[in-house]
Amino acid sequence: ANYGRELAPGMVWVHLAYLGGLVAVGLTLANRNYRRRLTE
């Protein structure tokens, strides 16, 4: 089955927004850890 066709257009945007949020949080945490290593 096609994954895109099973989801309503609105759900696709919600899913993309959710993934985007996870990526943003991941990058923020990684950036904090990286700066923390530089300061130590």
C-alpha cells in the first residue's frame, strides 16, 4: 500500500511538522553537547 495515499493531506503536514520538531530538538541537544565539550 502507498503510505502517502493512506494519510489525509492534513495528516501529512502534521507528520512532517512532528518530524521537523524532532530534528530541531536533536540538533539543539547536539549543539549544546558540542559546545560543552569545547568549553571543557
